[in-house]
Amino acid sequence: MGKTRILSLTAEQQKDLERGYRSGKSHGFRKRCHLVLLNGEGRGCKEVGSILDTNQVSVSHWLNRFEEEGIEGLMTKPGRGRKPLLNVEQDAASVRKAVEQERQRLSQAKAILEDELDKRFSLKTLKRFLKSLAAPISA
């Protein structure tokens, strides 16, 4: 059986973590702040994991990141997740041209784009991309 690992938090770290837990932008960041706070209260990795419904390896990983990088280490780093299939800089002109050509049949425009760009995507992806291209309406 391993040694229980408990972090000792300074008053400033405690305050920053509580602020992050209460008003952090992402759910993941708030959960990680809560994780460190629970550990700072004297709870072990296994107990914190059961409270937050995660495994103790993840708890240990985030505690390591917090020790190394501070509260910034609890933030999700850029570049995570799936990369977009259609790129605004590269594909916008082709998408606009195909949609203008097949204005009434978006599925036809999708077929043209798939051949032209050599990419496979759904009609929903095309619609989402078109919404992102639309300029915001100013009053």
C-alpha cells in the first residue's frame, strides 16, 4: 500500500483555486481546481477520485501538474480535440463558390466540395461551417 499524498496549499493558492472552482470557464478546469482543493483538505487520491467520479491515476496526474505549473497547469492546453475538417483560410473560397453554384441543393454543393477538396464530411459539418463564415450582423 502506497503513502497517502497530500499537498500543503498556501493561502494564496487556496484563494486562487477557490476562485477557479467557482468561476472557471470550463467544467474540466473547475473540476481540477476542486480536485486540488479536496486533496489540500487532507483527502487522499483514492478518496478524491471517488468523490469526483474519476480514477486515482488521473487525480495523481493533475496533482503533479499543479505542483509543477501551478494553477495554469490545471487549464486545458490548446490543441486538444479533433481538428476541423474545413479550414476558413484554405476552404472558404471553394465553399462559397460551390454554394453559390448549387444554391438550392446543399447536398450537391457538398458532393462538389468533397471531390474538389478531397475531403469527406457530413452535410451538418458543411452547414456548421457556413454559419461560421456568415458575418455578424451589426446594428
